[in-house]
Amino acid sequence: MKITRLEVFVIGDGPEIDPDKGGVEPLACVRVHTDDGPTGLSEVFRVPPGVVQATVGGPETHFDRLLIGQEVTHPERLWQRMWDAFMHTNRRGWEIIILGALDVAVWDVYGQMLKRPVWELLGGVQRGPFQTPAGEGTGITPYCTLVSDVWGGEPMFAQQVSRAERLAQLGYRAFQVEPMMSSPSDVVELARRFRKSLGDGLTLMVDVGYLFHDVPTAARVARQLEELDVFFFETPFPVDSPAPYAELAARTSLPLAMGEHGVTRWEFLDLMDRGRVSVVQPYMTTCGGLTEAKRIVELARARGAMVCPGNWSTQILGAATVHLAAYSPVTPFIEFAPAEVYESPLRRELQAAGFPVHNGAISFPERPGIGYDLPTDIATRFRVA
């Protein structure tokens, strides 16, 4: 089976749906076509669609020259072919994210070729019931990310807690509140409001979106969050340097989390070894694909860290995330942007086409490949020029 064509198309909600209200901004997607029928799908989160279109999907584009005509033997071989072509570039940034999306699509083809779901080809289930919340089976547990239309004070508290209450009624078990662009006291108060309303039986994470610039302030907040049984504290500082993370890790018992924009295993290695980050959050395409994400799991496992993959995007990316989690023995949760509480029509339809969440968990996929089929009518109706 050989790769015959790379395709790029762009979907989105359109300008009338505010991204702060969950709207999907123009999102490039890639398909890998083969001469034997199977095609592989992925999305390219946070890369300007024009950049993807300029490098993929034409006979003279960079990635087409690397992949067209190549036999699908194993995804890692094709990953290495692309990686080696970047020897004299920085091996970071947009080109690695695009490589990661193509890698996910190649894994999709590879699974279909072998008639096995991708998680089995990554190494099979390495999880046990004791690695999931409350020991309830071996499914994948999503944590729901709650963002606000507004930030700070009572409107933020009310909206995020209300959304959590609604999702809990639907069976979701884990939640991440996001008091971004807020005062230190508001960060703690939002977590308190969550616990007051929803009790102690649900898992709570707190993401402040790079809010702090000094360790003493972050440490005061972290000590108060410790009393509220917070599972992890995400991105208290900008990610330019891991040094503040290491300083904060020495002052709190809260696991620190980061990595949503981390690119390649080398950045994650730096986060864990120099930053003492104990929860890393690779996006399946941003980090360099499933090939690289598996290596990140191996590095984290050797260091006693957890891998809780990020995904503030669609369930196209979420499908690949489920496969890594099904393989990983150090992944108790994956991030999930629940369409039920956001205004995005595209987000709702992509979630409905994806893996269902039953009683707060996602079952291991059974279909060959990634197993996500993007309905043609969705791609047509939401296509962005």
C-alpha cells in the first residue's frame, strides 16, 4: 500500500460563533490517501490553515515530496523520514505540528491496513482498573474543560459551576475549572464554589492559563487549593522557562501540569527533568504525532509522571487521544471540550460523530485504525474557504 495523495481542507464555525464561547476557529484537516483504498484523517490544531495549505496537498509542497509514493510499512519509518528532512531547520513549531497530524493520519491508514485499532498497534492495553478513577473498569475517563464567556468574579463563578452541574447530571466525572485572567483570590474561590456545589466525589483540576509571574503568589494559591483536593494545577506560569515550575513544585504537594503546546519529546523531557512537572499534557498532533506521544509516555513512565493529554479542540483530535490513553498505563484522564455546554454547532456535530461517552467514560475503540469517520455533509457545510 502506497501513499498517493495528501489532501487539506479547512472547517470552522464561522465568525458569528465567538471562540470564547466554544466556537471552532478555522481548522485545517489533512487526509492521507492510498492506492489501496484506506484514507487517514487528522486535524492540525493551532497552525494557520494557510501554512498547512502551503506545505501539504500539492505536488511541489514540502510534505508531498516526502510522502507521495512511500509505502506504508510502519508509521515510525515515515515519521523518521519527515523528521530527518528537518535536520537543518529548528525541529520545532509549525512544521512539527503538521508532521504530527500527518503521523496520526498514517497511523489511521496503518490500522485499517492491518484491520486493528491503533491502540493495539501501539502496544495493546497496558492499563488496569486501578488506573482509572474509582477503579471503574478500564475505559478512558475524560475531564471536561470549562471556560467562561467572561472572566473574573461572580459571572465566571456562576457560569463555570452551572456548566459543571449540567455535565455532572449527564454522567461526567471529572472537571477542570479555568479561572484565567482572574485574581489569585478568584482562583481559589472558583474551586471552592465547585466543591460546595458538586461535593467531593468528582475529580477537580484547576487551569489558570499562565496567570502568574512570581513563585510566592503561585505558592500561596497552591497551598489553598491543596485543601480542596485538586488533582493537578495547570500552567501557573508561562512556559518559556521550566525554572519557576521547579521552584513551585518544591513548595506544594499539588501535581503541576503543562505541555499543551509542547513540541517533541525533548521539550517534555525538559519539563519533567528541569521543571519537576509531574503531569504532562501533549496534544496528539502538536507534540509530533502518536509516534512521538508514545515516546513521551515512555519517558513519563520512567520518571513516575502522568500523561493527561490535552485537547481544547474537536473530537477529531480527541479520537487519536483516546487511542494513546488506551495504550498508556500512566493516563488516568484525557481533556475533553464538552459540546453540551458550548455554542458551537460544529463542535456538537463532530462530538456526535466521535466516540460516545457513557457514564463518564469512553470505551476502547474496536474499529480498525483511529475509527473516526468525518461525515461528508459536516465537512461540506462547515467548510471555510
